Amino acid sequence: MRRVTRRSTAIVASSAVAVGAAGIAWAAWTLTGSGNAEARAGSVVALKVTSAGLPPGGLTPGNPTAVRLTVENRNRFPVRITRIELSRLSSPKPGCVAGDNVDVVNTAPLPPAAAATVPAGSEDAPAIATITWAGPLQMKADPANECQGAPFTFDVRLDAVSAAA
């Protein structure tokens, strides 16, 4: 039979301590957990058209005219305008019946995506962008003489989608 020496006892004891320490270290770094959580998506805020106008020169006989819209976004994400619709065109000037003298062309092409995007804003600091839509209004080639210098009003409806990356 082999004799147990102090040296072999020390080696076995130090090995046992090393293995035990490694086990304790492994146990100290291994964690698990569980629980329940709840999240709620935010809601969107409607865009607001704060002004709409025409470029200098306004409507002229036979020519399509751009419309400039100033749009306010209070959402915390950017939005891209996907549809613009003008309606209820009218003029308060006597003798200038808007529908008889100006065509609304809601099928005019929208501006490119970059030019139709309103940056992210917030309730306290809305983002504002000017969108120029080329050609949605066209004065007839032979408008009533009373339409010279006439003001026109119209309603604007916008559709948009999130432009968040």
C-alpha cells in the first residue's frame, strides 16, 4: 500500500479548495429572474395646417399654381405627407365664382418624400415645415374679369405616415 505523505495531502487539499472556489465563483455569477411587465404605445397627434397660400403672382389664366402649406407636427416622430386634398374652394369677391374659374387638381403629383416630411416635434415644441405642392390649382384660360386680384379660400386635408427610421 502507498503511503500518504504531507506533500500529497497538501496537493489534494489545495486542489479541493481550488475546485470549491471555482464552484462558488460560478454560483456567484449565475443568476436567473422572471416577472411581468406592461408597455403601452403612445398615440398620434393630428397634424395642423397653420397656413396655406400661393406663391407671388397668385393664380393666372391657364396656368397651374403651387400651394404652400405650413404644417405643424406635435408627434415625437417625423411624418411624411402621403396625400393632400383641397376642397371647398371659394372667393368672397362678387362676380368671381371660384368653381367656375379655378380647377382643383387633387391628382397633382406630391412633392418628393424628403420635401414632404415634417420633422419630429412635441406638444411643447411642435416641428414646423413648409410643403410646396406644385400644380393643384389651375385658373381657367378665360376666367371672369371679376377674378382679377380675387382672394380664394379652401380647406386642406392631409394624410401622413410615420417617417421614423
